[in-house]
Amino acid sequence: MALKKKPTEPWPLITGEYYAGNPENPVAVCTCGSHIKPETLLEAGAALTGPCKTENIGIEKMVANMVSNPNIRFLIITGMEVKGHITGQAADSFLKSGIDKEGRIIGAKGAIPFIQNLTEESIERIRAQVESVFMIDTEDVGAITGKIRELVSKDPGALDVDPMRIEIKVGGEEEEEHGPRALAAEVVEVRDRMRLMDAAVTNNGLLNKFQAGIYAGKMEGIALGMTMILIFFGIILKMVGGH
């Protein structure tokens, strides 16, 4: 029989737009921008299901609810992708690649995919505990429930660790445990825009150098052409004068 662990009390830890089933089930389902009827998914064997709209705080809350329950070993990422945020792709990239030194999810394509409220320990835990199953842009309930049942049949058992408690509070309040203060999305967006501006300035500088090089090349070409013409006429005049 597969190992099962008791999750935190209460579980799920973080309030949100989700539905919880049997906490011993090994599958969580993220429906991204879609609202798929939860009862069918929970009956198929999902422990947790619901949408996730943002590629930063939304993913953080989802992680907090999964690491607080070591029984969850798979995350199905499905439903329609969230425009601009591209949350499903960000969540998949997060589980597969983690974050860089600035907290940006490696490989994420969304607008502000920055993780600010998860410690290195919690990131290592979720990546060791949960495997991503990417089914983005799928709203076929039959396909989703079929995948849930397939993963339940492959249940490896709980990760043999104690549940991790992460309290995430938005709005400037300090974290009760593990996490730093939440960084407002606006601040993160400004920082991201500054990075893009720096890149644009650098690119403009390179473009100006390139254009200057082309201009200098043109001037050299014109000068060389004029010199060749003068030499050519000089030769002709010499030949005419010689006759």
C-alpha cells in the first residue's frame, strides 16, 4: 500500500477559488483560465482543483497548498491559457526549471513571472514532490478525468517528508512563516519594464553603431569611387596627350 501522510491542519492552507477532495489523492488540477465543473474531477481522484490566473502570486498560493500535503505528486495543468499572464506555461516552467537569481521563472513567457514569497527550501520541495502534466488548452472533461485516473493508478505514495507550512499574505503584511513580505505586482512589473528598457537602450546603441558603420562605409566607398574615376580620367588624358 502506498505511503500516505497527514497534511497540515487545516488543509488547504491558503484560501482561494478552488475545491478540495480527498487529501490522500495524489493529483491536483490547475484549470488556468477555465472554470471546469469540479465535482467530476474530484470524483475521478483529484485532491484539489481550481483555476489559477496569475503567473506570480497565483502560482505561489498553489505551491503553498501542495507542499502542505505530501500526498500530492502530480499537477495537471489544463484549461484555457490566460492571455498575457500565460499562467499554465509559467507553472509548467516553474516545476521543470525553477527560478533565476532575480526570482524570475526560468523559461516563463508571461508578463511578470516573478516568485517572491517562496524560499529556496520550498521551491526545492515542490519540484521534488510534484510532477507537471501539461494539458494546456484542454477543456475536455473526459480527457482530463482520464488522465487523473491514470495518474492515480501510478500513485508513488506521499513524499516521505513532513508537510511544509507557508503563509502567504498579500498587501504588505509580513509572512507568518518562511516567506518574505509580498512584493506588489506593480513593483515587479516596473522592474520588468526597466529591464526591457535597458535592453532596448542597449539594442538602440548597437543599432546606432551599425548604422554609423554603414554610413562610414558608404563615405569610404564614395571617396574610393571618386579616386578611381580621377585616376581613370588621368590615364585617359595622358593617353590622349601622348597622341
